[in-house]
Amino acid sequence: MPVENIQKGGEVVSEVNGAENMVSTDNKNSNSQDAMVVLEFASDDSAAYISLVEPLGGGREPTLLDVEAELKLAGVTHGIDLDVAKEMLAHKDYSRKACIARGTPVINGKDGRIQFFFKPAVELAPKDKRYGEKDMKNLGLVTNILAETPIAKIELPSEAVDGTDVFGRTIIARPGREAGFKIGSGTKIVSEGTLMVAEVDGNLRWLKDRFVVEDTLVIPENVGTSTGNIEFIGSVLVKGEVKENFSIISKKNITVNNFVSNATLVAEGDITVGLGVINSSLSAKGNIKLNFCENSTVDCQGDFTSQSCILSDIYCGGAMNVSTGKGVVVGGKYTAISGFNANIIGSENYAKTSVTLGRGALISDERLVLEERVKALETNLKKLIQVANLLQEYKQKTGPLPPERESMLASAIRSKFTFQREINQIKKRIKEINYELQKAADLTLYARKNLWPGTTIKIGAEVLTVRDAHIRTAVRVGKSGAIECVSI
């Protein structure tokens, strides 16, 4: 007879009744019962468990064939471990339940995540100084960041791996979800999606739900107690004014729509002030453009443009243009390397005004120092040559010199070459200065309305003190080599 399977609840039960072990009903105990194989399954079919029911009254013992038949009948095909059954059968272990088949578990994908290297929100507060003090002008408004600087690390979702239950059916794994974040302007994703970096140099800030990097810092109102001092790697635009005792330092350009009063602006690019500058200090490697400048110090490597300059100290590495609006330059010290153009220079009350055109006034002093240095070197060189000549003549007449004399001769020869090299270098520089002075002599200063007494004008190495009022005048170095005023 075949193995008879009896279904009892969630269990599959096999009654051992092998034909090869049949006995007549006359010889069997009426109360005998063959051993049974019982299978149970995990609720998700991820495992199958076997237990053996002990035979009764001389019933037949279970065999491995019985177990295999039961597994086949139940449809178990995956992850079967018959060694478990063999061990139980060998020890006639009827006291426990063991796992005979185990499915391959699913590996759900791990969700991606993002780790920011900066705080998403910035609270303005005075920064700490030494000894526990607070810097009330440094509120942390700006977070300077260079292009390619990491902003966040992105962990990608891991791969999902499907599983298999004991019946050989596929269990679908849940894929991991992408990390939830947004890409802001001025940022980018690199390194195969695992890193967020700055795309430009600028200010890193949190805007609603994402980081952005802005190459222009916009201050919607004033620079003052609400912002603190500004030091920024990009350009700065101030829609209001810069208040007293505050400063802006920019690696690019600075634009202020209103006034700058008793403040400091430093830019590696241009500076533009929509209204005026009063009692302030400005420095730019580019151009500077103002409405007016009063009681201020300006260092401009490019061109300088304003409608008026009063009692200021201005250096302009390019051309200085004060010819729009009133176009007044009154009181103070002004230097323009490549040109000077104004409507009115000085005032009727003889305000002391100094104007230097070209680098001549600056380098002519250098030339005097260098010429004095050449004289001193040539005097010393002449003495060294005399000493060297005397020692060499003595050596020719008497033979080898004493050691101290030989040392003196060698030192004199070395110093002679050193002095000659330095003299040649200085003379080369003097030649360059002379060329620059010649170029400066070709420059012209224009006073398109009035040039008043009390004004001192330097062009190249020449100086003119204006003693009479002039109208519509060009000031230049004439053919005589002296500065002259010519009507225009």
C-alpha cells in the first residue's frame, strides 16, 4: 500500500503503511499505529518544519522515503535539508520539531539618505572673539564657499534582492527609495551621484528646502547692525546704504545704491556707489564710480569717475574723470596716472588743491635716490679697482703675495664684479624711469570751466603752482620742458 496522507488542520500527516512491511491483520495488534510524518509551515511559507509521530503497538518506524514522499506531496522544492530528517530518523527523535526546508530570504533595498556638511538654517548671532568677548559686527551672515567644495554626502539606495519560499515561489523584495533632497542653483551632483558640491564661488545659504550658492550677495536694505560687516568671496549688492563704522570686503565687485558714510569698502573688482561717499575709505583693483566724494580716501587701480570730489585723497591708476554734473575738484590731493579731466579745479577762495598727473612725480624721487646710489657705488668701485691693480702689480714684481694680501685681492675682485652688476641694474631702472617721465610729459590735464589759484599741478618731474585764474584750460608740458596752460 502507498503512504496514506492525512490532512489535519495546518498539518500534513503521513501514516506509514509500506507494502514491503505489511503484516496480516491477524498478526497485528488491534491498537497498533504506524509512525507519522508531520509538516508545518511558517505563516509566510519561508520555512517548513518536520516532526515525527512515534508508532504505537508495534507499528512501522518512519523512513527517509516517507519524509521525501511527504515533502513532494506537499510541494516543498526549495531549501530542503534532508540531513535534518536523517538525524531525527537515526535517533528516533520523536520529541522535537526541526526545520527541514528554509527559503531564501528577500533583501529589501536600503533607502538612500543625504548627510549635509552645513546647517540648513543659519541664525544670525555675534561670533565669539578671544577671552569670551563677542564680535558684534560679525553676525555670520555670509558662508563663503569655493567651487567644488562638498556640501553634502549622498548615500544611494542599495540594490534589492528577491527571495524564494520553500515552494519555489519568488518573493519580491522592496526596492530602496532615493534620498529626498533638491538641487539648488549654484550646486551640482558629482561622483556618480554621491556628492553635492558648489558649482561656483559664492555664498552658501538655505533657501526654503534646498541649499543654493549665490555668486552675488544681495543685501535688500542697509549694511549695519542687522547684517554686521560683510566679507564675501563674490560680488556684493547693497540696495540701501553702508552705515557708519561698517565695512564690505569683496573678492569681486561692490555696488551700493545709496550712501556710504564713515565706512570701508574694499573690492578686487569695481566699486559703484549710486549716491555719495562721505568720510570713508575705498580701495578697488578695478574702476570706481561715485556720485560725489567728500573727505574720503580712495585707492583705485583702474579709472575713477565722480561728479565732484571735495577734500579727498584719491589715487587713480587709470584716468580720473570729474566732468559730469558740477564736475568740481576742490581741496585735497589727487593723483591720476593716465589722464585728468574736470570742469572746475580748485576754488575762488584759494582752497589748497594738489593734482598729480602721471607717475612722474612718484618716480622722479625714486630716480634721485637711484642716481645717488650709483654715485656712491661708482666711488667705491673706483677704490676697489685701485686696490686690485696695486696688489696685482705688486704680485707681478715680487711673486706670490702673503695669504692676507691674496685674500684682500680676491675680495676686491669679487666686490668689483658685484658693484658693476648693481650699477648696471640701477642704470637700467633709471633708463626706464626716464622713459616713463617722457611719456608723462605727453599727458594733459583739462579744466573745462575754471582752474583756480591755490592749485598745484605736477606732470612728470615738473611742478606748476597756479597763481592766476584760468578759464577752459589744458595744462601740459610744453616744448620748453616747463608746464604751461593753454586755452581750449
